[in-house]
Amino acid sequence: MTDVQFTLFDTAIGRCGIAWADRGIIAVQLPQPDEKQTRVRIKQRHADIVEAAPPPAVQAAIDGIVELMTGKPVDLLDIDLDLTDVPEFNRNVYAIARQIPPGATLTYGDIAKKLGGVELSRNVGQAMGQNPCPVIVPCHRVLAAGGKPGGFSANGGVETKLKMLAIEGAYVNHTPSLFD
């Protein structure tokens, strides 16, 4: 991979990071408990990454993410992603997830059916957990069976997922348990 750069930016859910290379965005880092941890997390994922001012295409992606996280129904489909280091199955899952508009959701099973069979639901869930570009690949819009939130590997877990969905106006069938 060529030179990889990143920058941090503020959103309604906290300070995020975005990393890019010549062919597009390679990662989005959702907020960690503080800016230092967000920076460390993005540097852990990409060797020799350098902090830099974003070029126009990356700034446009940042602007879209920021607007989306304020509740505007922004379409992020035109953002170029460089997923060459991502397994083909995951890329196929992400292509379907990118089609889910703000305020809407699909289940892991819905995506699995589009890929060839509901038995792939667990694999879809695993692919979502490995998503390098959350928000642009809206894994928060993918729910478990019955419209339940399911898991979310970002800092804050399901609470962060529910917050992002609430910002977008999506309905989620979720009754908190004693442990939520």
C-alpha cells in the first residue's frame, strides 16, 4: 500500500478519525474515550501512518459523515473506498450495507439472503465486526433477527449503535435488559 495518512475530526458522537491512501478511504475510526486513544487506535491499525490535512475528496467524506451524524439524511455512496486488503466476502457484504439509506435497517439475515442464503448470517455478522469504514459502510444499520440491535464492536458497544440509529431516525426493537 502507498502512503497512508489520517486526520481526526469532530462529530455529534465524538472525535473520529479517517485514514486514506491514493485509491480512497481505507478506515474510519469511531470515537474512543478520548482523542489520544482515537489517535492511538488508528495508528495501531496502519503501520507508518502519518497525520495530515485531508485532500478535497477526503474532506468531502468528512463533511458527509459530520452532516449524517447531525441527523441529515446524507448519502455517502459516492465516497471512494480502498478495500483491496479486505476479503471478497466482506467487500460483498459492505456493498449491500452501503445501499441501506439513513433511517432504514436490514438484518444480518437480509444481507445473507442477498448473498445466497440465510445460513450466511453469522458470516455477515463477522464481516460487520471487521468493517474498517464504519459510517461510510453503515454497519450500525444492520440488526440482528427480529430487529434487535445485535452487537457493535465500536467503543460504547450497542449504546453507540443505538445512538447513531436514533440520530438517523431509525426504529430499533430494543428493550434494555438489566445489563444494558
